[in-house]
Amino acid sequence: MEQYHFKIYKPFGMLSQMTSSEDRQLRKKHFLSELYDFPKGIMPIGRLDEKSEGLLLMTTDGKLSDTINSSGIEKEYLAQLDGEITGEAIEMLSKGVRIGIFGKNYSTKPCVVKLLDAAPTLPEADSSLRIGRHRTTSWISITLTEGKFRQIRKMTAVVGFPTQRLIRVRIGNIHINRMVPREVLPLASKAFSI
């Protein structure tokens, strides 16, 4: 059976699921099915929360999805933080911090965190994000090999620099490049040699 794969730029304010048949509250939400006429059986590989944006992979291959989700491959994010992050906070993030996951304490794995000298070139932020209205902001690149629920947001909050904008830019060797929000691009199976 032929399998289909895509990379998308999930926009801010969209859920990482195809659709919902649930209650009326969810009917006002935005779903991945709005972006493209995807083939039957398509599923996101992993998730990005509603307020995060960027690279999301889609596939009809359930085995591939499980492999990528459980393999510990690198996922790189750009995070715009409230305030000018300190070297000490970057070191704490790099070594791992304690965060809460569903009511339990969790120590994050060591990760790669770099301060960016300048704001990256990205699509305009969603207008509902009130970025930098009261304080200066700083940008970091953070590369994880895990992906707990709202992990980066929780990590940066613990060290005193809450995340204001979060964009995933890479999964393994697949990059978002110059994609724009809502864009969908087909991928060949060989792209998944991640």
C-alpha cells in the first residue's frame, strides 16, 4: 500500500489533530484538515500545542509514526522569551530542570540551548501574542530529544523567562526552511531517514 507523507507549517491557534466530533466548544477550534485535502488515514507525527507553531510531520504510515515518536530524534525549536535570558538560566536549561507533568515532578533530559544574537527571520507573529509590550525579549534555540506536554514553556518558566512565542524548525534532518504558516508540502519516503 502506498504511504503518503507531508511537512506542514502548523499555524498558531490550530490544534495538532485532523478534526473533532466532540462538544460545541471544540467546533470553534481550528484543525489540520483545514490546511489541505489530505489522504485518508493521515496522522500527525507528534504534536505542537495550540499556541505553538512550526514544523509538523504528517504520514499515513502508523509504523513510521511510532518509530519517529519513540526514537529520541532531535527536535529544534526557536523560543522568544520574556526578558533577557542569563547565561546561568541557559546552563540550567541545558543540564535539565524539574517541571510538572500531569501532577508529577519530571526532570528534563540534558539538551542543547543557544542564545541567538539577533531575532531570527520568521513569519510575522500572530497578532494575539502581546510580545515585548512591557519588557525586552530574547531568543534561544533549544534542541530536545524528548517531547513532554508543553515542555519548553514549562522549562523556560522554571528558570524565570517565560516563552512568548515558540516555533519548531527541525525534526531530525527535516527543516522548515522558508515555509509559511498553513503551507503543506509533500515529502518522499526517503526524507524520513532521520
